[in-house]
Amino acid sequence: MDNNGVKAYDCIIIGGGVIGTFAARELARFNGRFLLLEAAGDVSVGTSKANSGIVHAGYDALPGTLKAKFNVGGSRLMAAKCRELEVPYKANGAFVIAFDGTGKRVLNTLKARGIENGVDTEIISGDAARKLEPRLSERVSGALYAPTSAIVSPYELTIACYENFLENGGCAALNSRVTAIERSDFGYRVTVRTGMTDCVYAARTVINAAGLYADDINNLVSGRKRKIAPRRGQYMLLDKTALPVERTIFQTPTALGKGILVTPTCHGNTLVGPDAEDISDKDDVSTTANGLDDVFDRALLSVPTLARRDIITQFSGVRAVCGDDFEVGEVEDGFFNALGICSPGLASSPAIGEYLACAVAQKIGLEENKRFESHRTAIPCFATANDEERTAQITRDRRYGNIVCRCEQVTEGEIAEAVRRGAVDLDGVKRRVRAGMGRCQAGFCTPNLIKIIARELGISPAEVTKHGAGSEILGGGQ
């Protein structure tokens, strides 16, 4: 408690996306009291759940920027972090493809940046690229090959960091929207709204990792006001039966981003997108028919064998754009920003998390937590287990013998464990164990998912939601 009897922490982290949870997880390496605040009822519900899942190698970022520093550093850390956290990761490499002389000049620029940033790349001919990726368009005249580019499951990474943070003694308050931050003798007083109730916490330091709303949090404290411009990107997800590519295929980037990509996912699907549209509403994750058609048509320029019949879902994500570079570090005494973290934010997240945690520890003199456990055990996956592993799973818990989601072969045991670990709705279960992510997009398994979630949470099936209040599946209690 502080001098006024308010529950006090050494650091409060605002935001349950990949940056906030990574910072929290790395803070747990030090002895202290830490609290993660998230406005939604679960972590990984914003940009961290709806992005390309690419661990960019670091050749694109301008040398000398924070984007370059954290992208390259995070890319080099990611594989080890994913092993510790048992998160899907694949070093699949990437192409940036050119169709003409203008595109080839862009490739030369990217290669020069990569050299300055310490990233290995190679420019190869169109024929050499097609030998590695036979489905590339015949129009491709050259490609920049980045072998250290990789893919990861972004929502699983966020959830794993969060779980590891809690396992190491961290605290969290979900459904807690920050409404005020004031300086105090202790450091800061942070007011949050939970339902209709206000709650106040004290913190020696604060990390602002609020994603699209990091400008609002910054402006509660800092005299240097910031404004985030939301940028929406639309995607299409293709079935696992689609003819795949092995590497991530980028077109040459533009001022709005890295352009339309075609990439495998860690779970065997193919992802196409995103476009880039500046919008005014930070919560607008709608898709448009014209936008999606344009995304697919542009993807066909890279990989002509893509087929619309393989599309199983479409979605959009919103990126937090604020200037040309990240803002990471202490902006007021004991108040640290992670602001404007758009692409390559996912790739940068391990390095940003480490940097912020060390900065806070140094600021207030935290000592190493020698009991820190870096390993987090994932929920056993029935679909990828061998026969021996499946038998052991069923022996431990008979519910692992009941397949609920046929498309992804997800069992009742996995769904129950997902709820035990924090899932409170259908989307929370989906992000943790993939129930509903297959070809039928939960058309078959939703009734049984509702029954299991209701049973595990001790609520009525009518109270089960897709993604929080207002998205009840069965008509709001009728």
C-alpha cells in the first residue's frame, strides 16, 4: 500500500497486447510487484490478434531508427523466446519480389539498408526465385531473399507471455480501462473503470503499451501530446488444402506499408493481405467487398495459382501509426512509452519488452528474480500429437478422447484447459486451441463449444459470448 492505503506496485503495465505482455513477462525476471491492466476481458484482442504474423528480418527499416534497432534485435531473440514459451515459430525466409526495373531498384535499396542494419540478404533472379518457389508468377524478374525472416502465431505468443508473467507472480486486472493517471509522492495514481466501478492503484513506474490508445494514455501524463492515426488492413485466410508457398512473399513496399503479401501460417494455412487504409475509428475492423477483391487481385500478381474457392474467412486489423518511428522509452519521470508500434512491431516485441523491463528495473533499483521460470508449458495439442502422446493424453484426462472441433481436431480436454487458463468466450478458446479456426469456421462445433464453456465457467449457455458483452450467441439470455 502507498501512504494513502492504495494497493501499490513497482510497475503498472497498461495494455495486454504482445508489447505489454512481453514487457510484463520480462519484468517478472526482477523482484517486484507488477500489475498488467487490460481494458478488454482477455489479452490479445486488438492488433496482436489480427496481423500478418511475420517476424521481419529487419532489412526494410531505415538504419538508425528505433524500428531498425528493435526489429533486428527482436528477430534475433524470437526463436529462443518461442522455445521457452512453447509457441509455434518457423524460420521460413522471405522474398521481396520485383516485376520491372523500378522494382529492382527498390530491391537494391532494401539490400543496402539490410547491410547497414546487419541483416543478411541476397538479390536473386526471377528464375532462381521460381526454383525455390515454383508458384511465383512468371512476371517476377528478381527477388530479395531474406533467409532469417520467420513466421509466428501472434495471438499464441501474446497469451504465452501473459501466462508466463502470471506464473512468475505477476498480477492482472482485465476489463479495466484506464481513465486517469496522476502524479503522486509514490509515483503515479492510476484510476481504472471496471464495469460501473472505479478503482485506484499506485505505481512507482508505468509502462504505456496501450496500442491504438497509447496516445490517450500518454496525453494523461505527458506534456508532449501524441496522436495515433489508425490504419486498417484487410486479410483473407485460405484453407490448408490451398496450394501453399513455403516462404513469405512480399511485393515491393510503399509509403503505406510493406504491401500485399502471401505467406504460410504456422498452422498450415495461407494468408493473403493486407491493404492499407487510413481510417478515423480505431475500433473499425470491418471488411469491404471492394477492398478484399483488390487484395486478392494484387496477391494474384505474386502467386497466380491462388484460388478464391479456398478462402475460408476474411478479417481486418488496425495498426497504430504515429510518425515515422517507434517511440519507446521514458518520456516523463517513471513513465515509459511504447507508442506508435506498427509494423514491424511483432518482430520487435521481444527486444522492446526486454528494453522496457530493464529500463524500469534500473530506474527503481530492482534486483534479479533468481526464481524466475522462463519455461511455459503449452496446452497439449491433440491434432499434432502422435499415437503414443494421444494415448497418454486420454489416460490423464478422458476428455481428450472427445473431438469437438472436427476441422482442427480439437478435443474437449483442450477446450476445458483453455477456459481454465483464462478464455471467457468463443474467440478466447479459438485463440488458445484453434477450435473454430478450420474450414467450417465453427459452423459444426459452436453448439458444443457453448456447452463446454458454460459448464467450465459455471454460467448459462445464454451468457456465452463470441467476444464479450453484446455478442451473446443465443440471443442475450432468451
